[in-house]
Amino acid sequence: MKAPKLHFILIFLVIFTSCVPNEGDLQPQETAETPVDAIKVLESLSIPSSFNFETERAVTLTINDTTPYVSYEIFAYSDNVGTETENISEALNNLLFAGKLFNGELSQVFSLSSVYGKVYLLRKDGLEYTSQILTVLNNQIDFKFANKSANKSTGTSKTNNTGCTECTTNFFLNGSFENGPELPNNKPINPKEQDVDGWSTTASNNKIELWKSGNNGVSSQNGLYFTALNAKKNTAVYQRICTSPGAEITWSVWHRGGQGTDVSVVKIGQYLTTATTEATMTTNNTAWIKYTGTYTVPAGQVDTYFIFEAVSSHNNDKSDGNFIDNVVIAETVAGTCASITSKMFYPTEFTKANIAFEDQWPYTGDYDFNDLVMNYNIVTTLNAQNKVTQIDYNYTVESIGGSYRNGFGIELEGVLPSAVASVSGANLTEGIITNNANGTEQSQPNAVIVFFDNGHINEGLSNTISIIFTNPITTASLGTAPFNPFLIINRNRLKEIHLPTKPTTYFPTTTNIVTSPTVKDSDGDFKTTTGLPWAINVAGNYKAPKEKITITEGYNFFSNWASSGGKSKVDWHEDKTGH
């Protein structure tokens, strides 16, 4: 009596196992729970054929500023928050770029969310800040700073091929004030600071008082010329010079009183307003006296102010006096490499983008765009020449609304695999990815980095993929975020889903797609016959709709945005009332 039961069990197992699809045999999953009318509404949208559902665009930023040591920060700016003050306050949370120029220039291409039509530019020169709101015109942002000292010589630095700052031998200039306008024999003159090489002044009129040797019976200490710190008021002259952390710098200056005993101080530090007093010079008017000292550059300090400031003069007569001449500043012990880096952020420093997939390609699914959803933030590190040295891709697998064990990766289309030194952070568990020693995928003409090959075991987890380049590369070679992201369908390395019109990597062959009434992408451009995508990248907030809720039901203005070709309701994905 037991044999028939055994036969029945065997027959059941044969029938059951014959109904289980192979992982490589991808067929459309059942979507009957999604209302048919909702899908028909979505598929009936009139979408411009050229629209690829981008929520950002590539913007070229160009800055020209020859001021030494100046740095810039660029923020995404919106007029829609409130007053200009409130708009700026909000913009300061949306940093796009922070860093310095190279040889007085910066030219970078970055991705900017379509929500923003302006940027807030913040210029930092020591402790002096200036700012401006700039409009993005034809995907261009151009800014040129009119440097009042553009034609004067200043101490300089250069950048070596390791990205470190090296101070040139003439990092301090014109210590005897010889390089300036020619002076008359009988009286001092007050040229603008830009006409006196190397030197700047705290005087409100930006003028430096120069004397010629023998004028009013006062001989120079060295050469023909010297300067007076008392020019109708107590002022200071200074130079801001290139320094290396840890360097020892010796300084010396000759000081003399005008009408009697005058007092000046020597200040040194990272900023003009916070420099500390290193020496006090108290000298009468009978002879020049030499004052000397040594300064050790603190860690992280790559430029240093040397300031000579009047404190008091004989009988409080501020018309002249506190003469200085023959200033010598020299590095006696070399410091360490002062590495300069800049940063670019996508979408901004403190916000995240989201990429969402429908995983039934080349068939259509339920259009809830939640089969795999990742939020992420990309930090691009640049060296002193503003070339890319590293990318950090910080991501979280937010949602998995399907049963497929999907993977995810990116392709850097303009980058050879050999240009990558190392990749860290990948989580590969399924045995379907073979990598080179540097962490890029084997047999790929471009650098391909697979982050994970099974989304289910990564759901809810946060991770960072760090890509370090063998040699610094230009941002033009790298391309702009989000690069070329793709989904690997259900552990089948020959099946990828990309953003609309983006190419696959080397392995998949879209030309072999079978044509049938249910196949909606026979040409392999990752758009349906009615123009809908299988993947969408949102450069900002995005919360995946619940299972079987179409994206048009979850987001009230998605249809308006898509039908307009991205020109209307660009903020459709933001958490706003009515959205």
C-alpha cells in the first residue's frame, strides 16, 4: 500500500520542479495586483522621444582669480525658500564644490539638480569672505574676480607632481622696498599697494608710505628706499607667503624711530586678524636697530602672514615714524608636504540621490519603481591641479520590492581598468563576478565596478565603495555623476538594466533580444515603445511607492513632468504638500 503513495510523491516533484524557472530564464512576473487602468494611464502618456527622465544636467563652472591662496565654495541655490537671507541659509546646506584654483583658474563639470537654476558662490581670502548669487545660463557658470593687485609681483608657490605645495625660492619679495615707483629726493610718496611688489597694507586708503634715503635727514638701512608705518595713523604692512607645515623660518627687520622713540610689533600667523605678536620693537631715532626671531609653521598651515605694525610714536605724532627696512624672511628648516585637495559632491554634501529600477526588462512590470532602490552620495576628491584622485560612493539599499536577487554596479565610460589603482567595499557573494586584482571587473574595456551581486542580503545596509586612481585623471575623462549605473538581473551577468539610452557593459548583448508582443524594448535602449524607462535616477529626495502602486499614483506630478519632457514640475519627487 505504500508504493502508490511513493509514486504520487515522485510525480508531484517532477511536475513541481518543471515549473520553477531557471535564474537565467527571465520571464515577466505576475502583476495582476496592480490596477490595469493605472498602468494604461502611465503607458498612454505622450512623452517626447528625446526625453530620458534626467533629473539633473551637466554644468560647467569656470572661475578666474589670480589672488594667491584664495579658496572657493559653490552651493546649490534656490529662490523658493523665502527671503534672500533664508535662501542663502538653506543654500549653505547644499555644498557642490569646495577647494582652490590651480594657476588662477578652475574649470570643472559637475551635475546639478534640475531643481536649481542658481548657485551661491562664497570666496574666502584668509578671513575675508565675499559672496555672490550666480545664475546658470546655458548650463554655464562663469565668474571672474577683479584682483586689484593683479599686476604686482607676490611671493609664489608651485605644485609638484605628487599634489603637494612647494614654496618657490622667492616666496618673500622686496624686503628693502626697492621694487616700486621711483621716488623724489625731497619728500615721501604714498603709492597704492599694488604698485609696491610683495607688500600689502592695512591702511584704509590702501597706500604705503615710501621714503628715499636722505629724505629729511634719514638714511635708509639698506638700498635707496624704506617705509614708514606711521602714515597719518598707525598702520601695518605685511606679506602673505607660502609656507610648509613644520618649517622653521627665520626673520629679521631693521627698525628706527622718526621724531623720537617709536614702538612697533612683529606679528606672525595664519590669518591677518589673529596673528600673534612675536616681538616688540622699541627704537629711538638715532640709529637703525635689528630685530630677529624664528617661527615654526604649525601643522596644516600652508600660508602665513608676516606683519609689521605700528603701535605708538613719539609724542603720539602719527604723521611719520616707525621706519622699517631690510626685511629678511628665509626658511632654514624644510617642512612637510602640504597636500592640497578639493572636493565635489553629488547631489550636494548633505543630500542623497536615489536610483530606482523595474527589474522585468525587456518586459514591463508594475511601474512601482521599487524592485531595487538605492540612495547614495558621491564625494569626488581632487588634487591641487583639480584632477580626480578618488571617488567615494556612499550608498544604502533602501528598498527591494521584488524576489529577484539583483546586483548593482557602475561603469566609468571614459576610464580604462588600468587607470584604477584599487577598489574597496564591494560585497560579492554569488560567484558571478570575476574581478581584476585592482577590484575592477575582468574583460571589460572600461572600468566597471560591481558593488554587490545580491541585493537581498544588502537591504537596509549602508556601505562605501572607494575608487582610487593610479594617476590623477581629469573630470572630463571621468564624466559626471551618476556615471553609468546598472542593475544585474537575478544573478544573470548577461542581463543588465541601465538608465534610458545608456550603453550596456561588455557582457550583455541587447541585439539578441527576442521580439514578441510582450517584449517592450526590442531595440535595447531601455525605453519602452511609449518612452517609459526601467530605471530612473533622482538627484534628490525619492521615496519608493508601495508594492503595486504605480509611480504616477505615488507622485501626483510625475505625469506632468514626463509629458513636458522634464520642463514642468521638476520638483515632482520632493516631499511637498500636494506632491
